[in-house]
Amino acid sequence: MNLWPKRFPLFPETASRLAQDVDQLYFFALLVTAVFSLLIAALIFYFIIRFRRRSEDEVGQPERAGLWLEITWSVIPLVILLFMFGWGSKVFFDIRKPPRGAIEYYVTGKQWMWKFQHPEGPREINELHVPLGQDIKLIMTSEDVIHSFYVPALRAKMDVLPGRYTTFWFNAEKAGAYRLFCAEYCGAEHSYMRGSIIVMEPDDYEEWLATRGQTTAAAKTGADLFSAQTCDTCHRSDSAAQAPILHGLFGKEEQLADGSLVLVDENYLRESILNPAAKVVAGYNALMPTYQGRLSEEDLVGLILYIKSLGGPDSADASASNQATTQASSDREE
């Protein structure tokens, strides 16, 4: 009789190289734990028998452990733990540092759904289609409470926080549909906050994009919104600008009025749009109005993508990759 049906596997499917790295570290730690647990249990049992009291008159004698024995049982576990720490640190930083040129998708968590923004323009709810063998970077935020983006097959889990962006990346090695869960209790319908990451062969992914019909890239939508909100009257590209020039800004460090430096990334841009007085750039006055409550998360994504499209050291590779994908989509439409 099969006591563990296929629909309840002991371990989830492994769908990416990072998932394999996490599994190898996990099983090594599990093996070390099992070996030392069995060794300690066996020694306890042996010492119970070996040094038991054999008569009522028998009096124990103090034992003095040898110095080298104490050094040995201290150094060996220390070396093993330092090795595990180094290995774990490498896996941690590999997961947290996306490769340059990764295709960027924006994710918004909301009670109780996942919303996705493709760089080419299409939007999805509770499903994200991605190409096989491509580095995928997810830039995530929440509209309400803390959520947690969890895909067991990718061994990917990252908290999604209101008011800021968090990121992780993956490169799927197997085509298929992989379950997506919210792993942070987020309200009454938390258990229904599920979705799928659908990994497709590159040709199939291009065909899927074509079926989405005519779409406008999110950066173009952001450019239109930038003009509609009259942002271009202050953020000009000439000497008459009353606000920081945005061309080539993303990925650089800006000096603030208080003398400190800040990296221009997604979180800084988001804060500057919603709370512009929080970090005022040196040489400029705090003239910009707040857009808190006036822009949706989709609007913020469009504006940020537009600013990133204007250039910068950190956006060059990503922009080139996204533009290549967008161009391929345009060629199909023509």
C-alpha cells in the first residue's frame, strides 16, 4: 500500500540551480545533525553500562579528562560549524544578489492576490509566465500588510513589505507550473492567496506574449504618467531644472542637503515620489508635492521603470535585456 501518495511528496520538486544549492546545504546540515545525535546517544548508552554502579559499597572516583580530548571535541565541531557557516553564507549571497542583466518583473501583494507586471507591458493576477533558462529578478512590494512570496520548487521565500521593495531572483531549469503561496498570515483569506509560476520554453513564451495582444511597455506608460502629472516641468534635462535631473540618475549616489549620501534605487525613488521631503537633494529646495494616495502601485512601477530607462550604471544591463525582449515583441506585432 502506498502510504505517501504522489500529490504529497516528501520534498518539493527542484526547479532551479539555486534550489539544488539550498537542498545540498540542507541535507549536509541534516546529515551532520543525525551523525552527532546518534553518536551522542550511543555514547550516553555506552557510559551508562560501562560506568554503572556495580555494588552498594562502590564509590565513584573523579575522572580527569585529557587536555587533548577536550581540545578535540571542541575543535572538530567548531571546524564543521565554520564550514557550514561559510557554505550557508555563499548560498545566502547567491540568492540575494541577482545577476546583472536579469529580466525584471514587478510584484504587488494585496489581500488576497498577487499582481505581476511584465517589462513588456502585460499584467497578470496570481500567475506569472516566465521564460525557461533566463535570470528573473522579482521586485516586490505590498499594498496593505506583510505578505511572504514563497515558491517551494524554487526554494524561494521573501517577505513582501508595505512601503518598500524587496527582491530575489531565480533561473528556472525545468519548464512547468510551480505553486506560489503566501507564507505569512495576512488576514482572513490568507490560505486562498495562492498562485503559479509558469515556466515556458522561450519560443512558447514569445507565443504567449503575442496572444496578449497589443501592449504598451510599463516604461512608456510611466513616461505618459510623468508628463500627465507635469513632473517634466521641474525635472528637466537642462540648466533650468528646479529638481534633480533624472537622466543617468538610477544606480548613482546622490548627496543630500544634510551632507549624507544615498543610493538611487527603487526604494529611494518610491520614497521620493510618496514623501519627497524625506530626503532632499543638496542644491534643491523641497518644492515637490507628495503623491501619497494619488498613485497606485502600478503607477509607481511605471514611473520607476521610466526613470530607470533614462540610464544609469545599474540599469544599463537590465534595460538592454528588457529592450531586447520588448523589441522582439514589437517585431511579432509588426
